[in-house]
Amino acid sequence: MNIDKEAALAAAQLETRRHFLKQCGSGLGALALQSLLGSCGLGGSTPAVSNPLDPKQAHFPPKIRSVIYLHMAGSPSQLELFDYKPQLARWHGQDCPQSFLEGKTFAFIRGVPKMLGPQGQFAQRGQSGAWVSDHLPYFANMADEVCFLKAMYTDQFNHAPAQLMMHTGTPRLGRPGMGTWVTYGLGTENQNLPGYVVLTSGGKYPEAGKSIWGSGFLPSVFQGVQCRTSGEPVLFVDDPKGVNRDLRKASIDAINRINQQTYDEFGDPETLTRMSQYELAFRMQLEVPEVMDISREPQSTHQLYGTTPGQVSFANNCLLARKLVESGVRFVQLFDWGWDSHGSSSQEALEVGFRQKCRDVDQGMTALLMDLKQRGLLDQTLVVWSGEFGRTPMQENRDNRPAPFMGRDHNPSAYTLWMAGGGVKPGFSYGQTDELGYQGVEGRTHVHDFQATILHLLGLDHEKLTYEFQGRNFRLTDVGGKVIRPILA
């Protein structure tokens, strides 16, 4: 080997990955960033180091500014709440028809189960005549404000995949949550608060875990920020002892000068995310404690919601949701765990535990609608209430034991959710299930249709809100979804 070849080989060995990225102009990361900024309407010949959460232009004029999504993790039974089926009461205790079982997959039904009649007293409410049971006495008074979707269906019959499907558009891990897509597409109005806030109650996380409000393959700056309703609203939001605000700002400035050098060298978009998050955290220290402090609300508001400052409760979270959207947060998501209504008897599953869960949420969610309306915020906010699937008209029958479990099994073929607020028809019901509430027969609505409709109300075309990852464009609604136009006001 001659000297020239040896020199060339030595030079090649020195050409590490770091040198390669540096020599490629701003690096492959910068190309990805430029693509991201371009898709957000921030494109240019040179990537601009700006706040990714700055407000962005919608695809068309929106009907609403923000979303409050109330998810009952575990899935309430629509047959005890909103989907009244008198024929099911007449079938109570009879063997389930074989046609209901053929070709179906169940979580807890074995052999031939018995039919289970409604475990609640129904009445038609308001001028709309919507059927609401006595499980939700507060909410019954707001029936004329909401739009029911009574023939929802999904592809999944287990909790975690169905929750992922409901919020990320797919049953598999690794996709962005709905709120993440919204903040990616629109940014947020209040630069001192996260664009997407998550609040939990019920003592546990949903079965799918934090992945349903994660960023997936989108830049992590868009993911949901989980806040707490007792103690510090965000961990470490307070300055440590001996550190004042000037010292904290000087520290962040020093860290971000290093981050800026790193970004200039390698062009990695996640470096910009890191810089944004440091700056956002600093600004949050001023606004978050005040927004998240419900103790400053008047006593009349606490009576309306049934709230107790300092507690972790669904009612407290409803009040916080109002305060957050009032302060300009784009997407607020409340998860309440404990709705998987199984038990050794119908009394235990659908009377004791289920009724208690209804009591836990009834006053708070009703007060949220009333409070938003009286403040003039309901017209610009969409409130959504749902589980991840429905419940069967037949009772569980685990391994065909003599004393079967008598809760209702998971039913992906039919469930009810409701929306209220800007852009949807109040006092309106869309879709219908069969006489036993087992499957949709009119106005069947897939999860992707529901997602497309929420994006539409925010001024986003679900087919255009995309992100290139691993060689193809992804979107919340995958390859499906149609806006549910009959429910639009």
C-alpha cells in the first residue's frame, strides 16, 4: 500500500458520524427540522429557532378554540346511562341468542350467558327528550346542551388497545396522542402554559398508561404535560431553597447557550425542544401556581362543582379544566380510572361500584358545562365525554361457572359518547343501536370519524395534518375517517 492510500484510509477512519453530520451543512437533523417547520407553516430557507408552540394558522376558520376531553377509563355501560332499551328488560334472565355469540370474541363470556336488563331507571329529559338514567341526576338537567353519538364502534375489545385507538388512532404503541396532534397543528395561545395538559383521578392511570398523551414520533415539545391537583401542580415548579428568579434565569440562559451551540453543530430538532422546554418551565413558574390554585375560587363555585381544594378528585379536575381553557390552553384531557364494571353479582358490578363512579363524576361534569356556558366559553370550547368501548346486553359468564360474574362484558360494536359546545348541535342524538343495544344499525360512527370531526371543529383537515416518519406520512386518523357532518351546528 502506497503512502497516498494509507493517508486516505486514515482520513476515512477519522470521518466519524459526528464529523459526517457536521460536514453536511446543518446535518440531517436540520433537514428534518426544516421539513417540520414547513409543515407547520413556519418554513424558510434556514430553520428559524422559534417557539414550536407559537400559534399557527388553521387550515380553515375553526368553530372552537379548545377541547376538554373527559375519558372514563374502563368504559361505562351505555345501557345503564344513555341507550334505553325497554326490549332488553323483557329479555332479562333469558339465554342469550346464539346469533349474538357466533363469530364474536369476548373478554369474559364463556358458554351461553344470560341477558341482563337495564340496571337503572330511565326518563326522557328536557325539550330534546333524550333518555338519561337516574344514575346521572345532575347531568339529566343538561341534556338539551349535549349531542349524543349512540352508535360509536371501535376495532378493539381490550382496554389498553381500545384506549390507544381512541386517543392515538391505532391500537399500537408509538403514535402521538390526539392532543399532541392538535398542539402540533395549532400551537397554543398562552405561551406561559403548556398547550396540552393532562389531569388524572381515580387513583390509577388508564390501562394504556402515559402513552396515550405522549408525543410518539412527533417532537416531544407537543406531548401532554401532566399536572397534579395537590402539592406542586408540576414537580419542581418552585425554585429550590436559596435560588431566586434571577439566578434561575441566569442558569437557563447558560444552559441554552450550550444547547444553541449543540444545535448549530448538529441541527437536531430535539435540541430546540429542550431549549423551548427550559424557557416554558421558567415562564410556567409565574402562571401555573395561580391557574392551578382552585382555593382562590369563590365558595359558590365550589358548591357548584362539589370541589374541595387540596384533594385529588374528578370534580377538582373539572374546575381546573375550566380555568385552563379560560387561560388559553388548547387541549385539556381528564382521565378518571375505575369504570371497568366487573363483579360477582349485578348488584356489586352495576349497582354499588358503578353508581358510585357515576356519583363521582356527575356533579363535576355538569358544573363544567354550566360554568363554561355562563362565562361565554361553551361556544368556543368542545367538551367530550367517552369511554373506550361499550358494554354487552348479556352478562358475563366466566368459564360457565354456576355463579357467574354478572357485570357486562366489553362490547366494541356499540357505545355512546357525548359532545357539547361550539360547532355541534345541542339537544341532538345521532345514530341508533338495535333493540337490545348490541350493535349500531343507523349512523354507525367509527373512532376515526370521531377524531376527524374534532380536528374539523378546530379548523384542521385530518387528511392534511400529517407528519413524515419512516418514509411515509402519518396522521391521527390513519387511512380512514370522515367528518360526522349531521351533528355539526
